[in-house]
Amino acid sequence: MLRAMSNAAMRKEPGEGALRALYSFVLYLLSPLALYHLVSRGFRVREYFRRWDERYASYGTQPGRPCVWLHAVSVGEVNASAPLVNALLKQRPDIRWVITTITPTGSDRVRALWGERVDHVYLPYDLPGSTARFLQHFRPSLALIMETELWPNMLFGCRDQGIPVYILNARLSARSLRGYRLVRPLIGRALRTVECVAAQSAADARRFQKLGALPGQVQVLGNLKYDVAVPNGLDGFRAAFAAALGARRAVWVAASTHEGEEAEVAALHRRLRARWPDLLLLWAPRHPERFARVQALAAEAGWRTGSRKRDTWPRPDDEVFVVDTLGELMAFYACADVAFVGGSLQPVGGHNLLEPAAVGTAVVTGPHLHNFAEISRQMEEAGALHIGADAAAVGDALEALLADPGLRRAMAAAGSELVDQGRGALQRTLALIGGKLPAPTGTGVLPAA
């Protein structure tokens, strides 16, 4: 198989060997902490106790035919990759796809989206032996890495085996750039092995160059999240939701909330219900291990609480309804008058603000948005987002929006327009990588260099 890579990507730089050896030595020293992490997380999420062999690239089967490999660390990155993967599955059904994640929730999302149409394993730890076994087993002809997953041994391993690597939908916050400062000499060398960094924005492109990418490696293609697909059957979903509620009620959704935000969400709901006694909260915690705890928290507050798994739809007298499933959040966004997107009242960095905007729901968020700095800036400037400085300010914004249908409609229209204007990264990304896809089966045609 011909694997054409740029001269810059193939070149080994002075000092690489010593830096790699030091980095790998430190990883081996830290290996017991990795096992501790799996065990400690396993007590909360049982799935962390399973499939440890994949974490070390130990596979019971023989190597299969070559594949195209895509890595998406968790749920958000899997969702961002979905338009791209769906388009490529449709265009090239002959390609064998391997999609890796790191988290069980990401794994569940891969299976929910594509089932057996793709192969899925966990990405192995970035140990030299593990990365070598992974690449030898799956033999990828092309590697597509979503957003900001920069694992040096894996990148060097791809370089050594002639596998072109593209970092797609690439983002790098100022905070993340500072976090790389101690390992920048190594990360910079690894970054220069990739074919292209397809950055979300000009600011991301500049930061990748500060990290070590060469100017010729970086292109600004836009954000794949703008190409979010509105769920099929959305009108029917909304109709079933409304029928279950009966009388028209005000509804807000608290989405992708984290453990440290749960008490604040409960306090916000209590405050809002003082003005709208029949207000319904749709509550979608970020992590599945929090589903049961959030239900318990709502029940302890004295609210009648339902859940998607147990009850399917909210009952007419429910005061809180927990969305304890994966992959349905956008549909529930569409059922709400206003959405609060979590991970933003504490320094998590925020979550996807475009999903509620895409289905026509007004959006409120907290101040910690370093993972979505460019998107939040664009939405705020367009009048499609309200950023509260703290929980009290978030409550003020929610109250103002619930009280003013005209304001909600204006924000929703601005958000929908912004999403429509931002689309296009998908087609640009397909054009970027199209020449690197393996030749169609049986044609004998080699991919373009």
C-alpha cells in the first residue's frame, strides 16, 4: 500500500529519541495510577472494570484487513464526528472503520450511533508497546483524530509506519496551551509529524502554531459542530411530549450538568417555581453515574420526579424529569422553552451550545467557557446566548426568558441563523481528507498523494 506523507511529517528531529524515552519512562512510573483510576472509577461506573485488555492493546483476535481509524475521546467528540462519519459511511461503504474512545460513555455513544457498522475499542494507553500493538493489529491506512488528543507515542508510531494523521475540528484553548508548557518540546515534535491540523478558528490555528505546528500544516476549516444534524422525527417527539404533559406548561432544561452544579440547579428550580408553580425541569446530567443521584436529589427536595427510562414521558404532575438516556438531549432541548447548558458554573469549560440553538431553543450558560470560547463569543454577539456571571445571574436570565416569549423567539431565531451560517466545515473536511482515503475495493486505484 502506498502511503504518501509530507517530508516534514516524516522527518525525525534532533533530540526526539531522548525526549520520547523520558516521556515513556515517566508513563511507566505512573502506570499504577492508571490502574487506580480504572478501579476508583469502576466503583461508580461498572464499565470501567471491563475491557482492560483494550487499554493495553491486547486483542484476542488476529489482525484484520486495514482500516481507517478515527479517535474521539468521549461523548462530545463522538457527536461532533457524527456528521463526518455518517457522510463517509454513505460515500465509501467499502471502508472498514475503527473508532476509538477513552470513556465508557463515548463507547456507548459509538454503539448507539453506528452499532456494528464500525469496529470499536478503547484507545490504549500511550505506552510504546501498547501503541505499537494497536497499530499492528488494526493497520490503519489513515488516522483521524478529533479536537485535541495529542498522544506523542501514538503520533510518532503513525509517523514511523507511514500512516497519515489529520487532527480534525482541532481546538486548543489558551488554558490548554499553558497546560502543555512542560512537555511542549516533545508535543511540538509530535505535532509536526501530522499531515494537517484542521483548526476550528484562526485563534485555534495560532495556538497550535505556538505549540509547535508549522504554518504550512495548519488550515482553518471551521467547526464541525455547526454541521449538527437535527434529529429525525423531531416534530413527532415534541408532539408526544406535549401530549404527555397535557396542559401547556413552562419547561426549562438543565443539560450536561456536573456534580458541583447540581445543588445550584436545584436552587434555580426552587427559585423559578416560586414564580411559575407548574414549571417543569428537564434535567440531563453529563455523566450517567449521576443519573440516580440527581433523581434522589430532586426527590429529597420534595419534587415529584420522573425519568426517561422508567416513565418514558413526563407525567402531568411531574416537577422534575431526569433524562437518563444518551443521544436524546437535542430532542429534549426542542421540548423546552429555555436551556441552561452546564459545565459552565464551575471551571469545566462548558459544553455544546449549538445543539439547543440548532433546534430553536433560547440558551443560557455560566461564565466558564474556555472549551467553547469562540462559539460562545459568536453566539453572544449574535444575540443567541446569555452568559451569566454566576448562578444568580443565570437565574435572572432564565427568569427573564421564561417571562418574555418575544425575547425567547428572538434568541432562538438568532441561534438558528448562526448555526445555518456556520455550516460548511463538513464539506471542507471531506475535501481535505478525500484524497487520503484508501482506494475503493477492487479498483486498483491508489489514493492521491
